[in-house]
Amino acid sequence: MVTESSQITVSEISFECILGTYSFERESPQRVLLSFTLWLDFSPSAKTENLQDTVNYAALTEDIKQFIIRSQFFLVETLVTAVAERVLNYSPLIQKTEISVSKLNAIPEAERVTATIRVSR
């Protein structure tokens, strides 16, 4: 079997953080949604069924979430760029990643505003 691409996606993790440039956005945390996809080779972990042979996406999710909360970004563009860099540095197994962060109610007429970036090694 030849695998062209394998990926893990974690979708719409909901949490609150300080994000935005306006003073009212800096006063109290607002709800955001985080989604990310990791491209990596499943072959080693598929053979061994050992977590050490893959990326622990639960641990990575918590790492990203705490990083965002601590950082208090001004721009969602900066946030996704910094998170993408952090994800690639998290494990050499990750070949490529796509990060999306949505600010809910950022614009009164919109349900959400989402920034997405895809980076690879």
C-alpha cells in the first residue's frame, strides 16, 4: 500500500482568550475556536500502535491552547502564524500543518471571522 498523504485534524476547540486590538477586546477574554490539521506519516504508529511513534494530539492541543491564552495576541494573523511555527517545532514527525482560529462575534453581522495558515517544513 502506498500512502499519498495522512493527516490528523482537531476541530473547533472552544476556549477564551484575550485577542484583539480594540480596548474592549483587551478587557476580558472572548471565545475563540481553534482547529488544526497535522500531516505526518502514519506508518510507524500504524505498525506499533504506540503513541511514542506519532504525535500526541491531545497534549499538542493543550500546549497550543495555553500558548494562545498566555500570549494575548493583538491580531489573529499573528496568532495563527505563531501557532503554526510552534506546531512545526513541537515534533519532527509533523511535515505540514494548517491552523485556523475563529473569533466569534468579531463583526456584529458575522457569526465568526477566521484566519487560516498552512505551512510545511
